[in-house]
Amino acid sequence: MTRKEYNNAVNLYADGIYRFILKSMNDSESAKDVVQDAFTKLWEKHENVQFEKVKSYLFTAGYRTMLNVFRDNKKTTTVDKLVESKYAHERQYSDLSEILDEAVKRLPEDQRTVVLLRDYEGYSYQEIGEILNFSESQVKVYIFRARKFLQQYLKSVETIL
């Protein structure tokens, strides 16, 4: 990959990767650091990466870096707090996007990631599998489970509102 192609990749993919990471991390500074780290890794290996594969490489690098950040910052939660917060609502919602964002935050990490890549970024099942190193069938299972959870969560919110 040439310097011009690298700069083109920054222009084409930086915003999409940032949105994806931000939705998962909910911390703009950490998301910026992860995106910058993904582009740093790309530059270090730019001679070995074909421009056609840059998008997949960047999302994979960003995803793996994000997982490392989560592992480093892992916080323990007691079972009581986890069960208590599963369907708890602390404030009134007036915006559907807020409710949906809250529901997506409650998904397990793998399910949240595949939903964000599929429904927010528009990747195919095969592309998601390549990015996350999952089989296509595993991606479908995670998406199915995530959508089922979201459906149940939104029904529970509906009864409260």
C-alpha cells in the first residue's frame, strides 16, 4: 500500500471505525485512541496490506484493540447489581434512539459488536465473520440472539412507558 492509499484509507474509514468503537465503548477519548492505534498498526504493516483489504484490516485491528482496552479496564460487578440493573430504568425516556442505545449497551459484547457492524455499519455476515474471526453461522446466531434480546427489552420498556 502506498502513502497515498493510506491517506485515502484514513479519509474513507476513520469516521466509520470511530462510530463503531464509540458505540461499544461509550467514551470518545478512548474510542479516538483505539482508532489511532488501528491506523498506527496499519501503517506499520502497510507494505503487507493490500488496499482492497484495508477496511477489514482496520475494523479488525480496532475491534481487537478495543477488546484489549476492555480487558485492561475490566471491572467486577456483583451478581446482585447485575440482576438488579437488567431491566431497571432510572429515568424517563422521550427519544427512541436513547432507548435503543441503552438496549444495545446491555447486550453481551459479542452480540453488541455484530449488531453494530451489521445494522449500524451495514456489513454482510461474511464480512463480519472476517473482521471478528467468527464463522458466518456464528455471526447469524449472535445477531439472532441480540435481536431477540432487543425485542424483549423494548417490550419491557413499552410496558413501563
